[in-house]
Amino acid sequence: MRGRPPRFWLHPTRSLAARLLRPFSFIATTLTRRRLRRPTFHAPVPVLCCGNITTGGTGKTPLALDLVQRLRDRGHHPHILSRGHGGRERGPIDVNPGRSTAREVGDEPLLLAQSAPTWIGANRAETARLAIGQGADCLVMDDGLQNATLHKNVSILVVDGITGFGNGCVLPAGPLREPLSDALSRAQAIVVIGDDRHNLLPTFPRHLLTAQARLVPGPEIRTLQGRRIVAFAGIGRPEKFFDMLRDAGVTPIRSLPFPDHHVYTARDFQRLEALSRESGTTLVTTAKDAVKLPFPFRTQVKVIRVELLWTDPKAPERLLDLLFSAP
């Protein structure tokens, strides 16, 4: 599959490739640290960042959606800030779910905009000012842990429990965007998504608020019980979606992985339509992929939304309490 990370990234081994690439990792680390020393805008409302330090999907977007809904339940008016990765619009602009397309603003912002007002732009200070001007009383950043343009009251480091931190090296020697120690020094909380296979939770500093959750399918999964399905996904780790279906008792007869933020082509649609014409077969995908599917093809696909199931149901509320008590 295109977009699959190098094998030596995934395990903490002393690979020759990682050693040869470490000088470039040093350069990347230096540039990131220099960027993070730039002056930041302090917004007059609380800012919560759901970010990560690894390439690929960790579950930060489902986490952001979960916390946004909880903020709304508390009576707040959160707006979401995103870079708009994968879209051609640079921003700062607001995302209109009825008019914007994934090609323009990116797939994740279009999905996020279905839950709360969403803005895209690399400069989070600019989008923060626009959001506050439109009534936001708190801001949630989907990604942006390494973005210095906006001060965060609370930064949550989101970790994929299956892959962890790989070999622990910074790009290109490993999957990290910055050294783990740097990220931990700026974080106030850590959320591990999925099984903690590397036993990371006990190793984090005790002053950080830690929590664990796992991705589960929405209630629409029940309609697929006993049916022949073909699943496809273009997310950070498509295997997570396929495994989630199997854990729910729905085993695909075919699983088609695509790269993260994949732009589906006419050839892709022809292939998927051919599979859907097989007797009794249902196409199944993620909500993130669904926003990129054209009508009427989307009507042929069953969309499974992903939700978070918290190990400790009180953990997300403690995260939000931390937001409103942070300086």
C-alpha cells in the first residue's frame, strides 16, 4: 500500500537505516525547536489542543469530536481549528459542510464541521481571532502540537497504543515529529487510544493527566451483522478500522486499504462498484472517507462512524475541567 511507513520505523531496533538518517533527524529537531520559540498569540478564551508526535493516525480527530460534543453538552460554544491538510485552500477560512469539498478544505475539517464551526489555516492565531469574532467561547485544535502560532491552555498528546512511538527516532530516522521529551514538556495530558501494547502509561510523568480509550463503531454497525461486506478506508492506519469491524463481529470478505487523505479516483470507484455488484455485498467505509465520495456513489456505501469508549468514563470530564482551570 502506498504511504506505508518504513519497516525500521516500527520497532526500537538499532537498524543501519535509522543510524544513517539520524543527522537529518537532528536537523529536523533543531528546526522544530526554533519554530516553537516564536511568539504566540494568547487567545482570550481557553484553547485545547489534541495533537500527536507521530506520523499517521493516532485517533486525535475522534478525540477532538468527543471533547467538542462534551463541551457543547456543558453549554459552551466551541469552534474547531485545523490546518486543512489535503485541501487546496490555504485559509484562513471557515468550512461550510454544505458547500465546501474535501478537495478544497481537506477531509478531516469537512468531517469536523459536521459537529461544530470549523476553521482552516496554518496560522492558528488568525483562525482563532476569526472564530472568537463569530462567538467561540473556547477553541479545540485538531492537531497543531508543533504549531507555535497559538498558545494552548491544555495540550493533549494522543498516542496510538498499538504502534506507540515506533523506534523512538525523529523523522526521517523514525516516525516522530519531535523528541518525546520535548512534547512531554509542553503537554498537560496524555490519551492512549487502543490497547497499551508497549506498556507506555506507567512510564509517563506523574504530573500529567493520563487516560485511555478505544475506538468502537457507532450503533449502525448492528445493521451489518451477518452480511457480506467489503470494507475500504483511507486513514492513517486502515487496519484499525478493519480490526474494529472484526471486533464488532463483522468480518469483511475484502479489506481495501488506501493512504491517509487519499483522493479517490474514477478507477477506484470503478473497482469498488464492481465489488458492490457481487451478490449480497455491501460496501463499508469510515465517516472521514465518506465526505470524499461523490453523490450518488455515497448512497451505495454504508458509513460506520467511530466513537470513543473510555476506560474511565470520568476521564474526559477531568480533561475538560483541566482546560477551564489552566492558566
